[in-house]
Amino acid sequence: MGIQELTDRKLLGQFFTPAFEANSIVSWAVRTGHEQILEPSVGEGGLLLPALAHARTLHLAPKIHAIACDVDKSVIDGLKTTIGPEVDLIHSDFFNLDPEKTDRVDVVLANPPFTRNHQLSVEDRARLKKRYPVKGAAGLWVYFALHARKFLRPGGRMAFLVPAASSFSRYGEDLLLQLKDEFRELSLQELPNKPSWIGSADERGVLVLADGYQAGPAPAITRGVWRYDGVARGGLSRAYAKTPAFEALKKASQPLGEIAVLSIGLVTGRNAVFLLNQQDITGYGINQNDLTPVITRTKHVRGIVVEKDDLCSLGRDGEKTWMLTPRELGERGSGVRSRLALINAKARRETLWLNKRSPWWMVGKSGRCDAVFTYMNDKGPRLALVEDGVFCTNTLHQVTFKQATQECDRLLAVVSILSTFGQLCAEGIGRGYGGGLLKFELQEARLMPILTHADGVAPDAILEIDKKLRSGQMDEARRLADAAVLPEILGAEWQAAARELEEMLENVRGARRRGQARQFEYGHV
């Protein structure tokens, strides 16, 4: 397949499993000591060796048999000196193994290669996608999981240690949906800490645990945080019950993706050069016509609307709120040329985004930007309208409302997400990350519920909410948003419902910040 030709660890995506994580994974997977096991990318035996050791703790004379495969001949040769006859060692590209010609197994244990889609050859990508159709630019590990399940006996189980992208990417979602159809139980367990990978990889890990092959579909994909004791935790069993008020609000809402198109913000390829503050602009003598006002950080989203004056003020305070977007380079020695000269020829050749553009220095502004959606959040996400001509970098999501969306509906969208209902839904839609941050990929941001009102939000309420936001009084702004949008749907009981929702929000937000399992599910997969 061409994958066999890769020998460099980075290209192979080899991030060998740390012992601490491996021991907890095999304690979930190996339950009797009599299992037949497959490890399709055995590496140095990071999962296989602990599995054999764990089997011996269950039985003094375990009846265990294993198949261990790897594309790297050196690791197979190295294992021959440490592995006994109960293990069949196979030097092969895993995708060349035929499940119809291989003994079926009870357990698949895998820390598959984290090789990204763009690192595969065009031929390999096409071949894998044809064999195992999956949406999006899937990494090699996705195809490993889809191929590996074919080796299981009915009732078998899989434990895959995979990149964190499994929990938010389009291809990760598609993989989970395919596994959900086939397994009785499916769980996605976030590792509370970044593993100390052998090889010093800078990658977060997630466990995909699938049990009961061919006994699906699973009723839900449960999600939680792995506790290193071999027990999957979290998910709907720990979720807060939905109240009648919550269900009424959910019924009276529609996803943001139905009224707007969301896309990534502008990608410069070299922020240190393309993003400037006012001091940079003055120092290089760059003309205002060669600049675009941009929102580059969540903290720049202050009020209901982000205006050019807001960004000018932040730029004077040292914030990089301007992007270099010249239409032409100008004369030699010009401010634009001098700034771009900070990127040398070698850096230009090695930077993917610069090579994608022609000319390399022209950052394309496609379409219009009507609003921005915050990507990484401490409290919860914000949607803010922007003045015409303002854009954002890819540290936020760009929002373009559909033509039929009126100004009153746009303001209602902003207030809906700010409300306690919106913020609570966000805890079930977004993904908790290290440090307690809540992250939204595009497909998650599109799911955020927008309440539907006949009359929108009163102008006076908008002004008061904006004032609270700009003064940093986020909780007060949220309560004002409740007063603006809840009464029309919930009637006279809206205040009691708001207090109930607020208590739930405080609990689930506090759990996220403590690194605990997600305790609220919005209701999507």
C-alpha cells in the first residue's frame, strides 16, 4: 500500500503506549485470561505485553493466544526474543491481512498509527476510502478501527487508544456512528491528562471502547473521563435529567446551522508576521488600505457587536487586531515588503498554507463575515455580530447568516446562546479539554440551539445586555438574556425555570473545570 515504505517513526505515526495507560486498558479488555487477542500495530508490545501479564493474574495457566502485526520489521524482530509461542508475530501491513483467512479473536487492543490524512499518499487515501467509506479527511487510525472489527467473533470487544480528534472531527463522528450500529455498547473516554507517550508526542488521547460485536446498535454513545481502573465512566447514566422547561425551550429552538453558514476564520500561515498592533503598523509605515481589522482572540469579543472602533482601541493597547492583506507588494523598501521579508525563503517553502496560496502573501477573504463564534472558552461560547469589514482568524469561527435571516433574528441568535439555556446546552455539545476549557469544532457550533421568537428581542434589552458584557459582568448579562427570551416560551414560570437551569449550569460547568466526566448531554450523538 505504500505505507510499508515508511520507516520514520513520525511518518508511521508511532506514539507507543505508556505503561500506565496500557495497564488500565487491558484490565477492561482482558477479563478471563482465556481470550484470543489481536494487536494490529504491536509496536514494542505496549499493549500486548501487559495483556499477557494481566491474563496470568487471572489464571496461573492462562489459555491465551494472540496475533501481533506490525509494518515495522525491526519491532517484530525485537519482540521475537521476548514473546512466547502463544503469540503469532506477523510482519505485514495490517490492511493486507484478510479477516476471512485469519482466526477470529475475542479482543482487539490497539494504539494505531496516528498518521494524518495528508501524510498518506494519494493512492493510499483513495484505496482506503474505497474499502472503508468514511466522511472527511480521516487519519490512518480510523481505517485501522474499521478493518480491525472484521477480525472479531460475535460478542467480541475492541479498545482503541486514538487521537482526541475522534471526539470532534467529522471523520471521528462517522467512525463512531458506524461502530454504534454494530456494537452493543460504545463508549468514548477522554484521558484526563495528556499521556507521557514513548517518543514524546504532543498529542492528547481518547479511548474508544466497543463491546458486543454484532449485537448492536448501541442505545447511545456514552462519554466520560477515564479513571485508570478499567471501568468506563460517564455518559447518560450520570447526566442530569432534562426538566420540562428545558424540553420546552429545546422544542422552541433550531440549530444555528439552519440559519447561518459556519466556517473557519482566516488562516495566515504565519501569524507572527501577518498580525499587527498599532505600534507595528506605525513602525513599518503600512497604509491602512493594506490592512483588515480582525478578531484574533476570544477576549476581543466583548459586546453584542464587535465594531472597528473596538479593534482600533485594542490595537492601540498592544493587541494584534490588524491583518496584513495587501492587494500588491508595492515598491521595494515599502512597509508591506519589509514586513513580509521577515518570512525567509526556507520558511515559505516549508509552510503548508503559504504554499497553498498564489501569491503566497495574499490572505484570501472569501465571502462576508456577519458574526463570530468563539472556539475555546472558559465559561461558555459567545456569538457576536461584527461590523461590516471585520473578519476573524481561525482561532474563532466565521459566521455568515443566510439571506432570509433578518437583523432581529441575528440578535436573537446572539442572546439565545448567551442565555442560561444556551450556556447549559453548550456544556452538552462542546468538548471539555485540558485546563477546563470548552472547545467547539465547526460541526458542534452548528448544533447550538437558537430560540425562535415572533418579535425578537427588545432594543432596550439589547442595550442593557451589551453594557453588562462590556463591563465584564457576564453572569448579569446572562440573566438579562434570560429575561429577554424565556418569558415568551415559558410564561409566568420563567423565573423559577431560569433558577433551575442556572443551578444545573453551575454544577456541570464546575464538573468540567475539575476535569470530571461530562454530566450533561444535549441529545446529539
